[in-house]
Amino acid sequence: MLADVGIHEEQFAVAFAIKVLKPVSGESALQKAQEKRERVLKVLNHQEPDRVPVGEFFWSNFIRRCKAELDAGDDFDPYRYWDLDLIVINPNMDPHITGIEVLEETEDRILVKTGFGATIERKSTYPMPHFVSFDIESFEQMEAFEFDNPRDPRRYYKALDDQINSVGDALNLNLPSFVDRVNAYADQFCVFGSVCEVQEELWRIIGPENVYYKMAEDPRRLAQFIERLADFLLGIVDGQIEAVGDKLTGMYIWGDVACTQGMLFSPNLWRQLHKPHLKRICDRIHDAGLKVIYHGCGNASPLFEDMIEVGVDAYNPLEAKAGLDVVELKRKFGKRWAFNGNLNVQVLETNDRDKVRAEVLWKLKAARGGGYIIQSDHSIPDSVDPATYDYVIELVREYGNYPLGEF
């Protein structure tokens, strides 16, 4: 059901479990990080840097395939291997700082409970986690719910497992702290932090179906809880800035509100319940001198003008299977909005080089004049041959240098 309504957990894994920290020091590394940061910033400001920047997310099984087929070892890191530009690091956004409690564990099944009060089952036969139950379901429970301090230093400085980082398409326990993960990449990459929008945090607390029941039952009471939730998320923004602000270029805002067929609920209801709080989050990020990239799966095009209005600088992942084409969007919005994504994974997984080449070169057309970070339209699965992804990077490096030629 979760996949059907456009809810995705895997994007928060930041490609894979970042357990092996290999910071690169030295003047050349710092220079490379600055070049990547300037490259991304120029593009988001609709200027042309030296070349089109590349970002990406990867499914865990793709990483496993790379380790096996590229003979890259257990410490294989796709960001360093392909010298990508942008990486996103997530803090602990659990409402309660409890870590992950393992309730049951067998050879092919593990049952855990998280700081969201969610009980989650992972099985060897499940591609994604199965949400079994949620502690908070009723309005009365929501009104009595107390959030732990979002600026608590443990969220940022302690190696404490949390739901968003640890429970995705794989169970990734024993991760380093947020600060350690940022430090491991800040000297070589353009680093973005992240925060959930209200919808993303809300369904993890009360359950995805229950969100829509509550919208219908009493939007006013739901709005009261959403306001408190938004206050908590603003604190998550503040906590990251206090911990590593000088090492961040921006923040991703995770906010799936659509599926491939359109919105999960009415645009007017989104404007009533969520838009004011998205603006508050964008304002807080901008006040720190950082950029905003909004990650929204599916086709949320009825909200694009609203997102520009509240301060979203760029949109990701622009799912091609949802009917989105970054070239057409660039023509429509021009320099009013930037984009990040849209390489059709369904084309990449054909592993047909002619089709892949046509896809990459078409999407690079959106990079003219800046305003485009090239990336897949969600995450790279293991159906994509590592050699195919290598070819994607080769094409971007060959044809993505400014000024862009004709192709």
C-alpha cells in the first residue's frame, strides 16, 4: 500500500548506510569541496558554472551489486567512486530519542520499534519495511503527545540509530553520528542537511491511512497537531545549523504529497494544512543562508507555483513515470525555479546504451542557462548495471561542460 500512494522510505538512506567514514584532508580536497559547492550554488542561482553538477540516491542492493561486480571492497562509496557533487545527510528526526529497539529477531525476520512509536517488520522477502502498528492513532493521543527537544545534542553528536536513517530498504544499524557523517564528506563534497515537511513526519507518527481519515474527520484538530509538529521540525533545522551549519550548502525538505497519478489529497487542503508551515521551514533555512531542495515523489504539479511562492529553490526527484519532463518544466518556469532529477530509471534499467544515451542527452538540455542538477528520477536500483551508471557519468562529463554544445 505504501508504494501505491507514493510514500518512500529509501530516499532517506542517503544512498546506503554510511558506516565507513573516510574523510579526505588536505588543500586539494578542500579546493574540490569548494568547487562543488560553488557549482551547485551557481546552478541553483540560474548561472552556468564549469559543468552540470551530479547528485544521486542509490538503493542498497545496487551498492551490493557494485561491491561484487566492481571489485571495490566493503568500503565502496558511490559518491567517491564516481566523484559526484552533492550528498544529503539526515539527522535524527524521531519525535522521541529512543534509538531502535529490537523486539524480535530470527534468521529472516526482524521486528523493531522506533522513536516515532512505530513497530516495523523487515523480512528477507520484503523489498521495503512493513509498518505493523503505530502507538499514536486518535486525536486524544495526538493532543497529549509530547515531542523530545529537537535541538537535543544527542540527535547530532551521538551515534544513536533512528527510523529515517536506519529502517529503509535495508536495516542499517550502528551508524555514526550526524556530525561525524557530515564531517566525513564536507571536505570533498557539497553537503545538504535535511528535514521532513509535515506530511512526511505525520504519517510516520499516526500511520499513512490514518492521516487521510483524520483529514476527513476533523481538519481543525489535525491542523492543531500539525502546527506543533511544524514547530518541532523548525527545531530540527536549527539543530543542524547549530551543529554543522558552516559545512552545509542547503537542506532537502522531504515531503511526498503525490503519487504517479496526481495528488494524494486536494491541493486546497494542502494549502490550508501544509503550505504555511512549508514557508516557515523555507524561511528558517534561507535565514541561515542555505538553499532549499524539495523532494516530492509522484506528480505534485498543482502545487509547483505554491512551492515557488513559499521559497523552494529547486524540486526533486521529478519522476518521469509520473509524466514529468524536466526539459518541458524548464521551458515553462525558466529562471523562476531550478530542478534536480528526472533521469528515467526505467530507461536506465534497460541497460541499452543507445536508449540511455538518448535519455541523458535529452535531459541535459534542461541545463542550459543553469538551473539543473542531473540525477535519477528517484534512486538507482540493482536492475541498473553498474557499467550502465558508469556510462551515465561518462556522458555527463563529456557533454555537460559549459558552454553546452548542441547534442
